[in-house]
Amino acid sequence: MSGAELQDVPQDRLHEHAETVLHAGGRMQMMYAWQTEEGTPELRYLAEAEPRRFVIWRCRPHGDPPSLARIWPLLGWYEREAADLYGLRFAGHPEPLPLVLQGAGTANGNGRRNLPAVDAEAVQQLPFGPVRADVLESAEFTFLYIGEQIIHYAPHLFFKHRGMEQLFEGRDVGTGVVLAERVSAVGSVAHALAYCQAVEAACGCTVPVRACWLRVLLAELERLYNHLHYLGHLANTTTLKVADAEGKLLEERVKQINARLTGSRFLRGLLAPGGLRRDLAPGDWLADELERLREKVERYATRLEASESHLDRLITTGVLPHQVAFDQGATGPIQRASGFDRDLRRDHAYAAYADLPLTVPVRAEGDGYARQRVRIEELDASFVLMQRVLLLLPDGPVHAACAPQPGAEGLGWSESPRGSLFYAVHLDANGRLARVKVKSPSFSNWRVFPSTVHDTNMMDYAINEASFGLTVSGCAR
């Protein structure tokens, strides 16, 4: 597969390979299943076997493939998803319950919930959702609690699973960009970029230099408005209403800049396999606007850092230990706030990131405050990146021919505002999309989130959830 080294691994050697990656200090990223054109099931595992090198294992299972979730817990959800959508059964899975399918029952009557048995009158059960207050996405959360103490928490997502991956099938590669932009609206650029790079890898397409630099500009503008929305929403949960309003106002300023630059507040309709659909002319006005915005964001962040009532609610809230973050597959600002110095923009550079200065903020505390600090520092790094792009932006074309190659495969990735995002693309004999796998960051971070809720205070729950910056649409694809 273009973009990663493809290795054939027999089913009986999957455990051995998984152990080897673990002991070598590597990391698994995802797994998925698909039906080949011959109608046989095939498993793919994406591993980071060593720094700056991705490896994909191809396994054609016979009988029940072994579960790797006891070695790599982060693969647990991927295996359950494959079991639901492809009818597979993974032998030895520690939690063999439906994940995506609604209404699927189990012997204990809990469906997908897998709640622990509790025989104590003091323990209360609270199912909250799927319809929640305000404009929050659909999800149901089950709390087992005593007084204000949460002793167990289970999120139930996928109420609006849209089958986005299946929608790609049979489409031409150009139409696939439109779908990718709509997997998660607030990550339109990140999804389109990872998808386009997967198609480009499959087709052997070289993107013009100017397009690579403009892709960085668009990706950082998207990071900007996402992080500002995050800060405003987090302030709302700690009852800082003015800080909430100011964060959302700054977010709106970025979206207005987006619209002036591209015609789209969400930066849609620009990326295409081979580069960009059309050129952009940032001009001096954009550098001036970004500098004025940077000063306002800096003052805003300083006031947040000086708000003791805000910090008191974040410090030591929702602590995610380093090892748990690794085992469960945390990504993006979540993993960096728990001591991991990882960022695809630097470690597996794409677009023009290899030619630009990138500061990757890392904190070790793993709490809500660390997650806020990482995003604040990333805002400053984004301003630096964008100003450098505007200063050094090369001339030239922004699009190259990207003819589909029948039967080709490709892997693409991007570091979205919420973390690592991967697209694996398979083309059929006619050069159309046969299978598109989306590994979104919220799918990973929703899995790790419950570990920060158990044995915490009910009054801190909303703050903790906000500090993760999760989206349901990015998970329930």
C-alpha cells in the first residue's frame, strides 16, 4: 500500500507481530476489515513499527481471527466495529459486545452497555441522553454513582451512525472529497487532506509545491477556530460566561477570515486529489488580520490563566495517566497533555510541514488544565506557521493530474485539531472507490475518556468532557 510498507502476516502470527511492536516501543494505530473483489474478507492493521515508518499488515483470516485487544487495548473498539459491520468474530476478545449496532441484546440484558453488577442500595443508576441539552450531539451516558461520586461510567454512542465509509463505495475519487469534508464538519480540511493524500499515494501523484504550502495555511486556520471554540466551551462549563462569549467571538473572527479568503467559513470545496481546486490570493491583508487576531487571542489566554475559579476547576480534574493514554490510544492534544511528544505534522511530515518551524507543546500532568494549556500553546504555534507560509509562499500551479489507478491502494494522514486522522483508500478495477477506512481522532479519544471519569465527582463531569474536546460525529461515522 502506497504511504506505508505492506506486509502479509498469517493469522497465527498476528500475536507475535503485535508483541514485537509493543516491545520495540512502537504503536498500533488502527485495524479494519474489508471485502476484496474476490469476495473474501481481509484484515488490515496499521502499526508504527519504528519512528517515522508506518507498516500495514494484511491478513486473510480463516475461521475466527485472534483478538489483539489484550496486547493492544486500543484495538478493542476496532475489532468490535469490524465484528458488527462484517460479521467477524475475534477469538478471545475481552469485551465481545456490539459497538455500532443499536438494539443488539446480550445474555445479561445490557445490550452494548456491559455494566458491572452492583448489589448495593446506595448505588444509583442514571442513564443520561441520547437527547441532551442545547445543541449537543446524540449520545447516552450511564452513570453508577453514590451521592456525588461516580463509581462507573459507560458512554453509548453511534445513535446516528451514518455509514459514511460505505457511502464512499462505488464513487469516483473526486466525489470522495465531498464526502470526506462531511464526516465531521469541524474537521473538513483535516479529513479532506488525509483523504486526498491517500488517493495521491495510491495514484503516484506529486502535488505542486504552492498547493502544499496553501494546504498548511488552510489546516492551521481550521485548528485556530477549533481551539478557540474549545476554550470558549470549556470556560462555559466553569461558569465563566464572559470568557465563553469572548472565545466564541474570536472563533467567529477566524471563520470570517476563512470566508473572505476562500468563500467558505468551514474551508470546504478547495482540496482535491492533486492539490487545490483553485488558487488562493492571501495578500497582505491576511497577514495583518492574523497579527491583530493573535494579539487578541494572547490577551484572552492571559485572562483565562489569571482566572483562579477557572483554574481551580481544571487542575487535577479528569487526570489521564501516561500509561492509560498509551494503552487506550489517546491522540492529539489529549495524548500530548499526558506526556507524549507526538505530532504527525512533524513525525510523519506531509504537505509543507517539513519546511516549516513547528513547536509541539507537551505537558505531563494529564488533567483538564494540561489539556487547556496544550491547546493555548498550539494556537501560538499555528500563528507562527501561518505567518511563515504567507512570508515564503512560492508561486506556481496548485493542481496536478491525479489519474485513478485501477486496483491501487493508498494511506494518507493529517494531524487534525483533535489528533491523528488516517484514511486508507482501495480502488477497484475501474479506478473507483472500493473501500475507504476512516480512523478519526474522536473514535480514539472517546475510548480513553471513561478512564478519567471513574471515581470522580459528578459536578466535574461536564468540565472533564469539555476538556477533551470530543465530537460524536467524528466517532459515529
